[in-house]
Amino acid sequence: LIPGIIVQSMVFGGFVTALGLAEDLKKGLIDRFRSLPMWSPAVISGRILADVGTNVIQLVIMFIVGILVGFRFNSSLPEIIAGLALLLLIGYAFSWVFAFIGLTASSPEAANAYGFTILFPLTFISSAFVPVDTMPSWLQPIAEHNPFTTMVDAARALFIGTPAGNDIWLAILWSLGIIAVFSMLSVWRYRSAVVH
């Protein structure tokens, strides 16, 4: 259960990005940044890189609590390090998703609502909390092809040694794909959101 909860916390860590950018837009701070001679995606990129630092702190706390309640790593040190790197990559990817949500929403409250509405079902229809084969037959194919299932199964493989199959590579590919799509969408939205 701990790897599933930690992946979920990495995904939802991007809420800070969405709320911050929505608030900055609302207050006109982004308009001020636009008037400065700087690379236009720097504001979003800087915000997201700051979230990586927050994710590191969050990972430390989550693993300490997990170990206190009985979680134990059951894999080699290189696999554990690879798992931590994968979690940070997942957090980074979903920060871009939340950046787009924050730049699209009309207010911080709306950004919060959009984020939960879109991502919460994704986390529940996955292997994070229950095995996919225990779900109703009509839901199993959805859960099996859910990127969140792939990411959770990859984290489990790297931390506790469960069979990985293609999950690790697929989790990396999903993360890179999410970054590619949502970084472009976020930069596009940033440029269009502040031009009046």
C-alpha cells in the first residue's frame, strides 16, 4: 500500500503549482513578469522546479512514516535509488499537468476543483489500493491501462521487488509523454492567458 500512497502523493503534489499559478494570474503578478525581459516559460519552469524540492521533502516524510508503520524495502540499493528518481520524475510530470490546470482555471478554487475532479478517479481506478483482478470485470481493462497503475506497479517493483514486466519503462514513457504534452500546453496557455 505504501508505494501506491507515495505515488499518489507525488501526483497530487502538483496542486501547489496549480493554486500558486492561478493565484498569480488572479493578482496580476504574471502580467508583471511578462513585462520583464526574460524567457517567457521561466516563470512556470521555476515554479515547477521548486516543486521538485517540495517533493523531495514529501518523499522523506512519507518514507519515514511508512517505515514507522512497518514498510520495508525488499530490493537492492540501486533499485531503491531508481525508484526515488522515478517518483521525482512522476511528480515533475504531474506538476506540468497542474500548471496547465492552474493557468486555465478562473480562480485558485476552480483549479483545486478541476484537479481533484480529473485526477482523483484516475488514482482510485488503479492498482494503488486494491489489486486490479479484484475489480469488476468491466473495470479491469480500464485499470490495467491506467498510467497510474503502471506507475504504482513500477514503484512496487523497484521498492519491494514485485515482478516489473514492462511497468518501469512504461512509467518512464508515460511521465516523459505527460511532460512533453503538458509543458507545451502550459507554455501556450501562459502566453495566451496574459495577452489581453
